[in-house]
Amino acid sequence: MQFLPAEIISCYEVRPDVYTDKRGRFIKIFSQSVYTSAGLRTDWKEEYYSVSSKNVIRGMHFQVPPYQHAKLVTCLQGEIRDVVVDLRKGSPTYQQCHSVVLSSITGNCLYIPEGLAHGFLSLTDNVLVAYKVTSEYQPDHDAGVLWNSLEYDWGIDEPVVSDRDAGFPSLKDMETPFL
């Protein structure tokens, strides 16, 4: 398993070993001892999955303190462009974006530290994305940033976006809770 540093501090693309034979593929995406030895959190509290059609954008989501969380995102079926933006005021990568294509073929994951907003664009139909998080969901501490207010080119003009996600404040208008 390889941990490749992203452009944003403390964020990593995780590239697991992929074993292929005549039956298909076998991919181990998580090992507590391997993640711990890399200095990453492993105290997962909840796990979710979403199913999306092609051209759906979900995001940019985060939870505010004291319920902020680290996240591990994996694409189990199809392919997504996973995007994060650093909301940690004082971070050398504050308000910078990073993206990586996650695919069920490569089995790669994105480890996202606390203080980043996260979202993705589904590049194929019937995308299945799994998320592990280090805190339990708290509706009163759930927040987001408007997906198209980032300095990032999503490569799509008219994505499918929920009303909730379309109503988030822009990055320039958002007061960051991560100091």
C-alpha cells in the first residue's frame, strides 16, 4: 500500500495492492496497522455509501467542530473525480483544491484530514462510493461550500446537484470554523 501526499497538507491518495487473476480483482483498501504506521487516523465511527448517476456532483461537505472528522473515500463501482478544498485557516494550503480520479479498477482511495470540505463528480453511471468517517453525523454541525465557488474546473457545465448543495455559501463568503 502506498500513501502519496496530495497537494494539500495531510491529505493522501492511497494506492492499495491490486491482485488480479481469472476470477477478477482483490483489493485491500484498509489495514489499521498500515494506516497507523503512516500516521493516519483509524478511529472510524460511521461508514456510508452513495449511488450516483453520471454527471452528479455531491459536495462540498464537512462537519464543524467539535464534530469535524477525517474521512476515507473509496469508489467501489465506476469512477469519480474526488475534490477537496482546505478550510484550515493558517494552513499553507488554505483554500487550495486538490482532485484525484478514484476508480473501482485501481482501488485507490483518498484520505482526507479534518478541516477539508469534500465532494465528487460521478464520471460513470451507477457509481458506488463508500466513506469512512471518524465522527458520528451531527445534523446541526453539518455544513458545506458551494461546489462552483472553488478555484477548480470541474469540467462540466450542467451537473446534477441537490438543492441543499446548491444552497451552500460560496468559499469567499464562508467563515471557516477551522482555525
